[in-house]
Amino acid sequence: MNTETNEHEAPELAPEVSETEGSAPAEELSAEQQLELQLAQEKDKFLRLFAEFENYKKRTSKERLELFKTANQEVLVALLPVLDDFDRAMEQIQKSADEALVKGVELIHEKFKSTLVAKGLEQVSLQAGDAFDADFAEAITQIPAPTEDLKGKIVDVIEKGYKLGDKIIRFPKVVIGQ
């Protein structure tokens, strides 16, 4: 009986051992797959973070360039009334008999204007007879058109307009014919 018990026990033990051996490679395989999956996830995270950082660098670089372009906008806007006054003074000083004074003031005026242009300031060029476009000019009043061809067009430019780069920082103020 003892042998029978051993014979019966042995076959029962054998399948248990084989099941244990069979499950061990399955666990290793799933652990390996888990590691590969985890590695793929980490690579994906890395690539996303890298791309996000590259986008951040591009965005901050673009913002920095934009800031440099418009950093002096406040100062230039503050100087525009001074430029207007200077232009009006130039018109009046032309009537002076003192040519040396006129020449000296003209030189200062040109130097001032060239400095502003060097900083990126551009005059918006509009004149009487041009078609009115609300995107580029501000209509301050409408008057009866002196001639038929000036209807809906600019009759007079009251105040010059200026832009910094592509951005208009002061719209020209104009009178429109109706």
C-alpha cells in the first residue's frame, strides 16, 4: 500500500512541478512585456516633454523678438506729439530771414526724424484724394466734398499717422468728403 500511495502521490506531484515550471516562463514573459510597455511609455513621455520644451523655446524666442520690436513703442508714442510740434515749428521757421537759424533747426529736425526711423518708426502715407480705409485711418469728420471725385475719399489729413513695424501705433486723422 505504501507503494501505491507513493505511486499515486508521485503522479500528483509531477503535474504540480510541471505547472510551476510552466508558469515561471509566463511570469517572466509578462514581466518582460511590462518592462517593454513601461519603457515605451517613458519614451513617449520623454518625446512629449522634449517637443513641449522645443515649442516653449520657439515661443519664448518669438515673444522675445516681438518684445524687442515693440519695447520702445511707449517711448515712440510719447515722442509723436513732440514730432508734430517740431513739424509745425519747421513750417513757421521757414518764414524767418535768418538762414543760419533755419539751417540749424532743419538739421536738428532731420536728425530727430532719422533717429525715430532708425528705431522702427514709419509714417503712414495718406494724402488728400486717397480712398478712405477705416483699417488705416481715423475719420474725425465729414464735410461736403469740394468736387464730385472726392466723395468718400480723404479731403484733408489733420494729423499724421505712424506705425512701428507692421503695427499702426497712431492712426492718421483725416477729413472725409461726403
